[in-house]
Amino acid sequence: MDVIKVKANSRTAAVAGAIAGVVREHKRAEVQAIGAGAVNQAVKAMVLAKGYLAEDGIAVVCIPEFVDVDIEGKTRTAIKLIVEPR
């Protein structure tokens, strides 16, 4: 399972669909965002995905955590949202 990476200009509906699809298939999804704009889009997508999954009778929870990511030799701190069925 790949990590869903979100940018500040990511479309929330597309990210939400990806989250819902991964949760349906793998029972778990990981969403990663670096920066305020990206985290904003990720959280909005999470809310939409929760609604998409609720239509299928799947209740989910979101567990946020910090994670260090190496980008071009530099370590950056990202927010990772772990999405799992309740």
C-alpha cells in the first residue's frame, strides 16, 4: 500500500476518493502532507472520505502523527494521517 501524498494544490475530492478507495481495498490508508496548505487539503479530503465511506457503512477514525521525510537530502517534518475502520 502506497502513501497518499497531498500538496497544497491537490483537489480535495480526488484525494478523498483515493482515501476511500484505499480503505475499501486495504482496510487502511496513510495520507502524508507537508506544510499548512497541504495539511489543510488533507484534512478536508479526510472529511469528504469519511462521508463517502459512511455511505458504504464503513465508519473510520483518523490518527494523526508526525513523521520525518527525506526530500532531496533534507529532512522535513510531515503530518501523516492514518485512516482505519472504527
